[in-house]
Amino acid sequence: MSSRPDRSAVAASAVEARTALRLTRSISATWWYVALAIVVSQLVIVVLLVNSLVESGFGRVTSAAVGVGGLLWWLATLPLLLDYRHRTVDVPLVVWWRHLPPLLLAAAYGLAAGLVTGVWVVGVLPLIQVAMLVNWPPGVRLRVALAATALLVALCVIDVRRTLGEVPAANWPQVLLLSAILPIVTVSSLWWWDVLATLDRARASEARLAATHERLRLATDVHDLQGHHLQVVALQLELAERLMPRDPGAGTEQLRAARASVDDARQGTRDLATRFRSVPLRDELANAVDLLRAAGTKAEATVDPDASLAPASTLGPVVRETTTNVLRHGGGRWARLSLTRTDRTWRYEISNDVAADAPDRPGNAGGAGLTGIARRASEVDGDLEVRRDGQTFTVVITVGAADAPCRPPAAPCATGVTHVTDGDGEPPGCW
């Protein structure tokens, strides 16, 4: 028996881990865009530099040596860029065993390339770019980038007037321009990633805070309800204990009152559970859309104006279960929900893209969840339809409408549909 909580904790941890992975999928794609912008900028500078050296008559061996060194410098910055993705504010400014090899390689390459080409920007840029990837404190990186940009612009002016004025133009203007703006490009890209990561952490914290607030509210309601009734029961039992020896009849009355208080406590607990479980379907669908969007899924819902008349006790758990299935087994790109009224039935439909590792058989895609949905549908004589069309997985449940039965038609409408009104002239919802 003691192993059951352990298994539950393990299962809950697994679900939480899968949900966390789903939540971070969208910002993971953004990270690769950010990293790609930085590494492509560096690689373009190396390619343009080699091309400029060849066209300026520096010789193929010299140009090839500068190109190979540039590729090594480019590769040395990749680990630092990947480390930046998971950086935290408590990480030291420089982790020597990680930063020292790229710093030494950048310094050596810059010194060699600068001496060979005589271009100051080529000699200084590698070391500056590695410095941009160091874990600077908040606000310091921008000042360092502005100072580095000012230094590179000054060196560009010196190179144009002294060194490059005597060689063919080739691609040197592009090399100097990209080199001067590379620190700003790097810092702005990393700043954008920091903002996005902060927003993602805030979104996760908000979700956890909302869940904690709801648990505290439930705990407060349970405490207030049970605490009151238990206090009353304790007083009634104490009074019954005192009355029994001299007045058994009065003591028995107190025992009956205590039993009634227990029944009230039980009924209050049921009402409390019903209040927490019974959520209007419109709110259920809105919550489902919010949850899917928080997980990075593009979700939308179509809700009938008379959704308040739909059987919430049946369709509410279905909405929650199908939303959970989309989060666990869906592809995570899009989902569409709808609740519509057709004749004497309510139709709930949810469609989503299929995950890459989803099984081919639709009945297995939702696991035990679809079995529970089918059971709920059968209990109210409803129908469940599950289908997979290519990369689209759809679940449709149809249940009977619970509103008043139609009476004989009073007057046909122009469209051939008959509307029946009740005593106050309002339609009872039958058509």
C-alpha cells in the first residue's frame, strides 16, 4: 500500500515533465533563430574576408590560412553560444575551463590575421566577439557592446585611410561594415532571447501561482465547512454525554442532532465538490483554449450562443479529457474546438494535428482517455466518433439536449422551421 503514492508521484512527475517540454517547444524554436542569426553573421564575415584577401592579391596560401583560422574561431564560439541558452544570473562572469580555450584561440587568430593582412579590425574582432558571449551581469553587456562598436568603428576609419587605401576595394567595405555591427547584432539577439526566456518563466510561474491559489481556496473552504460542523458535532456529543446519566431522552436528542450535523457536513462537502467540478461549458472551453495557447498551441473555439443549455455534467469532463489528450499526444501546433446545437442534440468536436510518434490506429491515440469518454457518452445514450485523416485527429461526441421537449408547432417560419413560444413569448429552445 505504501508504494501507491510513490507510483502516483512518479506518474505526476512524468506528466509534468512532458507538459514542461511542450511549454518550452515554442521558445526553443526562437532560440535557434537567435543563434542562427549570430553564427551566420560570423560565418559571412569569414567568407567575405577570405574573398577580399584573394581579390586583393594576398595569395591563396595566406587566404586559405586566414579562412581556416576563421572557421576555427567560428567553431570555438559555438559552445559559448549554446551555454548562453541555459545561463542564470548566479553563474560567474567567466568559467575558465569553458571560456579560456575560445579566448586563447580568438586572441591567437586575431593576432595572426591582423599581422598577415595589416587590417586592425580583423585582428581585434575575434576577441571582441568572444567577449560578447561572456556571462555579463544585466546592463553591463550593452555598455561593453557600445564600447566595442566605437572601437571597431575607429579602427575601420584607420584601416580605410592607411591600410586599405592602397589595395583594391574587393569586399572590404562589407567586411568592415559587418565587423563593426557584429557586437550590436550579437547583443540585441541575446537580449531578445533573455526577454523571451523571462516571459516564458513568468508564464510558467503564473500558471503555478493560479493552481496554488485554487488549492488554497479549496483548502480554506474545506476548513471552514468541516471545522464548523466538527465543532458543532463535538459540542453536541459532549452535551449528550453529560445528559445521558440523568436524562436519556435529552441525550438521545443530542445524538440525533449530532448525526444530523454529520449529514449536513457530508452534504456540504458534496456541494463544495460539485461547485468546483461544475463549471459552465463556455468557461470550460475558454479554459481549454487558454491552456492550449499557454502550451504553445494555436487554439481557437466556436461556441453556440445557447451553450448554457448544454449538459455540462457530461460534456465538461469530456472537454477536460480531450484537452489533456491534445497536450499529451498532439503535435502541438494547432487545435480547434467547437460546441454546436443540431436539432435535438449537442455536438462537441475537437481536432488537432497528430504528433510524429502517434500510433496509426485512432483508438490508441488517446489511451484510456477515449475509453472514459466513450463510457460517458454511452451513459447518456450519446455517440462518440474518433477519426484520423492524415495529420488531423478528431474526436466528436454527440449527446441529447436536456432542455424542454418541443410542443406542437404554433406557426411555421419562412424557412420551414417551426419555432414554439412559451407563455411569456420566449422560445424554449426547440426547433
